Amino acid sequence: MMRLRSERGQTMVLTTLFVAALLGIAALVLDLGTWFRDQRDLQAVADAAALAGAQELPEDTGLASARASDYTAKNGGPSPSITFSSTISGFGANTIRVELERPAPGFFAKVFGVDSVDIRAHAVARASYPSAARWVAPITVNEKHPMLNCNPRPCWGDMTEIQLEHLHRPGSGTASGSFALISLNDDDVDADTLAEWLLKGYDGMMGLGDFRSAPSANFNNGQFQSALEKRKGTEMLFPIYRKITGSGSTAQYEIIGWVGFVVTHVTGGGSSQKLQGYFTRVVWEGIPATTAPATDFGVRSIELIE
């Protein structure tokens, strides 16, 4: 009888210990889940802060640091550690690294003597000139435009005009009548397509190289002019060309890059029509280049690389 009571007592003690261990493990799992969620949230803050800072590179590391810090603070993150480096030769400090660290309290883990753990996150974002761009508008700008050749280039924000005939015919009859319109997919295009590209941008990736001109009749089309009116006051991305070969509908533009432009007014008509507005520095969707551009026109594509 005494032996039976002894065995029952041992079983009760073991059961109690086993249940306590299970509860402890379950509690620790809950804390681990909380810590994992906190780390994931902190990583999201680090990623977004790095992308925010990269938008100012490589021109202004001070402003890039301020933007990253401001984003972190507004999203409840700790004070970040921020460093800069260059990943593209000749392109300046185009890369920003943001590191975040903060304690995450333990609740059930305190039973095991763990009051808190340090969670960490880091992100690295890079700014570069695009080798291809999406959402381009089908109006070209000649690389010799004065506002693209000021010092430092280009002159962002200064009012200017794009005189279509003069820019698509720089001193010659080449491409006469195209009015600076370009086929962004290097194929035959109609007025509806050009108007859609102007209104929304070309949804494919446009690279560098030769692209055929678009018929001038499309420029005076009512849909195209309506789209141009709707785009007033918004940033558009225009292709920049160096030279034109061929003539008329067979002309081809040599595209060497892109530039942001905001149209404020449209004056004149036909070959005398002018777009008034200003060039802008823009962050645009594109495929980042791995080398520095021969000429920097202020367009940036940014990406997370870590």
C-alpha cells in the first residue's frame, strides 16, 4: 500500500514538471513569434528608409541621410546608423546602408531569465542611371537643348520651351515633318497608341539605341492633343536623341538617355507648336545601369541590393 502511494506521488511530480515544461516552451514560442514579427517590421522600416535616402543620391548624401532618418522616425524606428559608398565607378556615393537596432522585451521568457533581446535589421539601396526605362512619353528632346547643357547640367526647374520643329530638325531637313514624335517600341504606331503612351507612358522597357520616328499627323490628332492637355503639370519622361538618320517616316532617332519634363503650356500649332515647361530631376522605374552614364541627365532608378 505504501509503495502504491509512493509511485502515485512520483507520477504526480513528474506530470507537474512535464506540464510546467510544456507551458514554459509554449510561452517561449509565443515570445519567439513576437520577436520574429518585430524583426520583420523593423526590416520593412530599414528597407523603406534606404529607398527614401537613395532618391537623393549621388548628389546630396546629407539630404539622403536626413530623408532616411526622417522616414525611420515617422515609422517608430530607432535612430539609424547610416553610411554611404560607391558601387559604380565615377558615379559618386550612390549607395546608402541603413542599420537599425532596438531591444524587444520578453514576457513569458522572463521565467527563463530573458528580459529582452536585441533585434537588428539592415538594408542597402543603390541609385543609378537607367539602362532602360518604363512609362516613357513619345516626344523627343535634342541633346543640344540649352537647358541640358548648362553648368551644372541640366538646369532643373528653369522655365524653357521645346520647339518641336527646331529640335527634330537641328539645322537640316532630316526627319522633316515628324514633329519630334517617336515610336517607343520601334514599330508602326497609330494616333491612338501615341495618345495612350502620352497619357500613361509606354508600358514596356525602352532601351537605348535607334528608334523610328512617328508620323507627324499623329501630333495634330485630337486624341493626342487631349492627352497632352491632361498631362499638363505632371512629370513625363522624354527620350533624348543625339542625331537623326533617314528622313520623313523612315527617319530614326539615336536615343542616348532620358530626361524628366513638366509641360505647363502648349502654344502654336503644327510645326510651330511649342511645349513650355521645365526639366526636372526624377526617380523613375527602369533597369539600373551598372556603369556611370556618359552624360547624366538627372534620371534615377533605385533598387534594394541587400
